[in-house]
Amino acid sequence: MWEYSEKVKDHFSHPRNVGEVKDPDAVGEVGNIACGDALKLTLKIDKPTSRIVDARFKTFGCGSAIASASALTEMIKGKTIDEASKITNEDIARYLDGLPEEKMHCSVMGRDALEAAIANYRGGKVIAPANEGKIICKCFGVTDKKIARVVRENRLTTVSEVTNYTKAGGGCKSCHPEIKDIISSQLHKKPFVGKLTNIRKIGLIKETIEREIRPALQADGGDIELIDIIGDRVLIAFRGTCAGCPSSGVTLKSSVEAKLREFVSENLAVEEVEK
């Protein structure tokens, strides 16, 4: 059973800004009722200042979809279009004090609707760029461009994570090989520079150690242990032949820290401790 924060429950039970703005200046529609989720976002914008003065939504979806859309409208009211455009799906989840991993696709849908509305305001385009491209998951109508973007922005590494964030691959599973190819194509691209929740950061650090660092150390008889994470400080201990090695300082910076900065965050600093 999924656990929901009090803020998610509140925004689901008492959603803010439900409905449509009269004579909206921007409209964003994403999703498909046939696929289970759909969201329409309408905005009223003060043109001289480009500031969002009202935001309303209509959605067809689960409690997390309602809560995410409600939270989004509260987040963007009063912001300029440029400020609103910087909001990520992680920001929406963070505003709600977190969402279950299996429901992160609801925060992505909110971000996509906002992107579509801003594109509509700026150039008359209603379809979000994330929904363009070749459809990979026919069960849920998810495109390759959307999968690639969500993988890159949220640093996803598995098909199950992609399903949690986009629903792609959650049906017949015939698209799993293509999803794996997209994940692989994004792994070595520059990491997204947005905000990371602590839970997501810890998960990514562990995944990167297992995938990118530990195999190389074990090949030479060494190993590594994650001791603690304090803010952007990652405390590790070398094991096996790496423990006490004269080159451990070089390995610490050129391998461990470099990989974690590449795949997780450029702000991370790795320190060796004895334990």
C-alpha cells in the first residue's frame, strides 16, 4: 500500500483552483482519458508583466494526479512565465512533501501541462514538446522524446523507474527493449542541473556506485563502502586492496568523485573515512 503525505491528502481532499479560467491567455492539455490520465491547465496572464494572475485545472486521474495539479496551480500563481517555466516535476513532488515512486508520473503530467500552456502563450502551440516524437509505448501513448527527457531530468536507470515516471512499459511490456535503449543513450549525457530530493540523491549515489564504480575496484581486488551522506558530502571507505593503497587519494577524486559528479550532481564532494 502506498503512503501519502498529509499535503497530498489535503490537496486531493480539498483541491485548489479547480475549473477553467474564463477567456484564458494560455491553455495546456496533456494525457489521454483512454490511457487513464488527462489534464487541462488554463492560465490568466498579466501581459505587461508576464505574471500569472490565475491558474485553474481540470483532470481525469487518480488522487495523486489531482493533488499534483492542485499543487502546481498554487505554485505558479504570482510567478512570471519565465519563473514558472523553471518548475520541474521534482519541484511539484517536493511541494507535496513527496509522492510514491509509482505515482511520480502525476508530477510529470503537471509539468508537461505547464510546458504546453507556456508554449501556447508564447507561440500558439498547444501540444507539449515532451509529447512530440515517435510513440514507443502504444499502451499509454508515450513518445521517445518524452521518455528521453524524463530519464535525463530525473536520472532514471531502469525500465521500472521509467514506468513510474511516465507509465511507459506498464502495459504489454513489448516496448521494454526500446525503453532500455533510450535509457542507455541518456546515461552519458550531462546530468540535469535541477533540484534533487534527498531520497532521490541517496538512491542515485548508491546506483552510481554499484554500476559505475564498484565493478572497476573489484576487478583489482578492491571495494568501496558508502558510510554516510551529509548534504553534498559523500563519506566512503575503501576495502580490500584499495584500503591503505598509496593511490587511494587519486582514485577518490579521479574515479569515485568524478563519477558521482557526472551521474548525480556536480556539487558532490567525496571524503574517505576510516571505519
